[in-house]
Amino acid sequence: MLTDTRTAEGAPPPRFRDGRGTVLLMFPAALMVMVVLGAVVVDVGYTTIRGRELRAVAASAANDSLAALDIVELRTTGETVIDGAAARRIVSEAIASGPLPDARIVDVVIDRFEISVTLALDLDLVMAPALGDLTRVTLVRTERAAVVT
């Protein structure tokens, strides 16, 4: 059994390095990964919040547009009649005076008992342009309001 670990020349065997310097090499890569993940979190959070705001504005505009219901026609004949031009005007006024005046009206659909409002909003991303070609996204949300008689 060999118990002596000396080399043939009599010197002790070379000691392996303990790896203390590898942290210096790994830190830049880890920092870059953290920056990329942080950028993704910032942009996803931003688009999520703006999407919720856009959905709330679309719901509010749809509810406001129910004011275009012809009350006289409803009371005299019992028919639900919604003035399309008035509903679209009310939606555009609600968007212009709301928290997202730069939202675009994509569509206002008037069914017999329901008004559907579709809005679009262009967002300039915060962190993604530094990482690639994605600089802008378009959010589209649809909300409905119904007449209950």
C-alpha cells in the first residue's frame, strides 16, 4: 500500500487550486442574466398594468354608451333601440376624457341588447429595446355592456 504521496524527485505533489477565482469569471454572466430577467419583468408588468387599464376604460365606455338607448321608444313600444351614432359619439367622448386618451377605437358593435367596445393602445416598451428589436406592442381589449329590461 502506498502511503507516501511524494513524486519521484522527492517533492510533494502539486496542489490543485481551490477555485477561488472562478467567482470573478461567473459574476459578469450572472449579472447579465439578472439584467435580462429584470428587463422582462419590467416590460411584462408594464404591459399587464396598461392592459388592465385599457380593459377598464373599454368597460366604462361601453357602460356610458348605454345612454344612447332610446327611452321613449322603450316605454312606448317596449322595443330596445340604441342609436348607433350617439353610442359611437359617447364612446369617443368617454375615451377622450378618460385616463387613456391615446387609446384608439377599433370597433363599436351594437347588437339588439348589447354594446361591445373594442379599443387598441400602442405601448412603447421600457427595457426591451435595449435587448433587441422589439420596441412597441399593441394591446387590444374588448368589453361589453348589456341592456337589462
